[in-house]
Amino acid sequence: MYKNRGVVFFLESSKNMGGQEWQLLQQMEALNAQGLATYLLCNPKGRIDGEARSRGLSVINLPFRNSFHLPTIQGIRKAVKQYRPMACICHSGHDANNLCIAAITLTRRPKIIRSRTYYTNRKPNPLNRFLPVDLVMVPSLFMVNKIKPQFPGKEIRVIYPGINFARLDNEIDLPIREDLTDWLNENQGDVIIQLGMLREEKGHSIILSAMGELIKSRPRLRYIIAGGGDAEKLKKEINQRGLQKYIWMGELKSVAAVLKRADVLVMPSMKEPLGMAQIEALGLAVPVIISNEGGLPETVQDHVTGLIVSRNVPEEWVKALDFALANKTTMQSYAQAGQKDVRARFGLEANTHSLMSIIGS
């Protein structure tokens, strides 16, 4: 293994942009600011290629067509020989497999760090034991236990994601999209908000069910669902429940300004490695309520920095939301305590420090 203390590679084969990809670009910028030189190895047709170039980041294009793609493997070998990176950080299976195969063919290789931000219930691949992965980084303590069987014998480290709180602060006063502004002004009342992809495991249906009960005593209550994904399925459920006038659903370029209009952010996820929306909300001192699932409880202390719903069912959410909306002063005090906590644990500086420690160790 060799180290050029100036260079770090990031590999990303995905063609779409999600939280993992945005975090990667942020980490590249942070490491560059520390004096390192980072390079992104990615598919030229992926969205991350354009996003990286627009930020002035260095990009090396490779096809990444599958998990054993000879032109990609050859391209990785060539890049490693040319730039001699101290570490390579890979994310998906395609990235990792092509990188590991390329590394096996080298007499000296960089440190290989596998990032895992998700988990599955698939049986462990016995070949993972023999791949030249030096370290696996995960976003939560919950994830350590979840993926241990997938990477037998490998060191696993928790690297909490970094949130750009300064950017959120700067975006608080940005204009909110016109249709949402009109909807908010139409019938002023309490507002709950949920951010994230429109997927079943995010638990939107749990809140919709709770809304059906809550509006009986809170007829002006509104629920903002902000995110992309399978909107049609949710629209159908909203219509079936007769909640159309209580719900706004759509995508937002910036969330900070809308978060500050909300009384509480909800995270009713049924499956969540860590979650980011509740951290962003607390970073802006917006009250939060989360489910007791996955890595979510690592980010919120119950009745200290927010509320944790012990059983992720509609009736428990009704109780939690009733408490939150009836005790706004208490919830605001929780949010202010949470703001101090998350800005210390999940800021860019903390993430960069942790990343530098595993790259250089």
C-alpha cells in the first residue's frame, strides 16, 4: 500500500443524485479546502458529473457499466498509477467491485474505504471477506450492527454526515415557491412538514392516517410533503382519505425557508440508517418528532431535543403531535437544545475531521 498524502479518489457509478451523492461532493470540497486534491471517478452520463464540474471539482470519466467491467477496471488502474492516491472511497457495489479488482492487480495500492449508507436483508456475500477493503464507513451506530455480517473481519467506523448549516442559514430568507406560499396564506394554522423521498418506508401513510384524526380537533392543521418519488400512490391515498385541502405535496429547491414556516418536522420512517431532515430542522431550531426506528434515535433525545414516538403507529403520532402543537414553548426549548447538539455533532468541520482521520490512519 502506498500513500500520496495529497490525493484522494471518490468513486460513484450512480446516474442519479441522492443524499449520498450530495454528501460526496460536499466532502470533496471540504478536503480540497484542507489542502488535499480530490478526484471524482464517475460515469459521464451521471448527474453527479455535471454537478461536480459546475463546482470546479476534478472529474475522471469511466463507464462503470457493471460490477466487472474491464474498461472501467483498466481506467481505475491507469488513474491510480498516474495520481497515486493515498485513499479511494467507493460507495455502490459497482464502484467497490471494480476498484477492488483493479487494486488486486497492482503491486502497491491505495487505502480502500467502502462507504455504506444503506442496508438490506440479503445473505452476506462470502467473497466480501477477501476483497481488499481496508475500512467500511457507515453513518450511524445502528448501521454498524446491521452490516457487520456483510463485511466479516473488516474494520467498521461511524462517520456521521456533515450538514452545511451555514448554507441553511443563508437560505432562510429565500422566496418560497409561489403555489406553496399561496397555500400557506390561504388558511393560516399549524403546519407540520416532512422532507424526503416519497417511498413507503418513509411512513407518509402513518401521518396521513394521524391527520384524519387530528383535523377533527384542529381543522386548520396542514401537512407539507416535500420530496420526489412515487407521488401518484400518495395522491390516491390523500384523495381516499378526503385530505386534499390539508396537504401540499411537491419538490423544493431549498428547504430552509419552508422549515422556518413549520411548527414541527415529522420523521415517521419505518427504515432509516440515520436520517438527515431532522438534523437540518434542529440545526434551524425547528421542533422535531421522530420514530424510534433505525439510526434516528441517535440524533434526537426524547423530551430533551425533540420527541421520539416509541411505537410507529398512527394513534401514537396523534398523541405526539397533539402534545407538540399544544406545547409550542416546550417544543421550542427542545429545538434550541437540539440546535446546539446537532451543530456540534453533524457540522462540516466534525465530518471533515472524522474523514481525515480514517483517510490518514
